[in-house]
Amino acid sequence: QVQLVESGGGLVQAGGSLRLSCAASARIFSINAMGWYRQAPGKQREFVADITSGGGKYYADSVKGRFTISRDDAKSTVYLQMNSLKPEDTAVYYCRVTTSIESWGRGTQVTVSS
């Protein structure tokens, strides 16, 4: 089981920015992909962004142009820079890492006030 430590959530006004981090206990060469999902109250968990071992980046349509995913291989860490935040971005954000298995973080709360 890969241990994931998330940080960076919080309360921000609409139009503001936050940066989420997720550090994985696994060595980077064993990681296939790292990404972020989110779950708003009363809704299903949904895909936000993903970055593959080859550097490919994928985004949900709802966050394209506002969110940027990146990673630091030396630290086995993935980041999610969130700009121009909207109230509808309010959710618990979960880090997901795939090696030979799938691992999830515990989540970090992001609240965007209008």
C-alpha cells in the first residue's frame, strides 16, 4: 500500500488560488500515474486531473485553463495549482496514485466562498 500525504486545502474567496500537494511513499519509477479527484456534498467522486509517468496531462473540462497538474519526481509528489476558483469547485479533493495497485489519500477540503 502506498501512503499518500495531502496538504494545501483551505478556504478561499471566488477568484482566488490554492495549491494542493500529495506526497507518495512509493519510488517514482514504480508510479504509473498520479492525479486528483474531488467529491462535493451529495455528489459522486469525479475526475479532476491526471499526470502519467510519461508526462501526459489530462483535465476535466470543468477545470481546463484554470487548474494545472505537475509533479516533482525527486519527491514523488504531485501538485494541483488551482486558479480562478469558483464556488462550484468546493469539494474534498483526493489524491490518487497508481502503481501495481491503486492508492487514495484521505482527502483535503477546499471551500470557495462567493
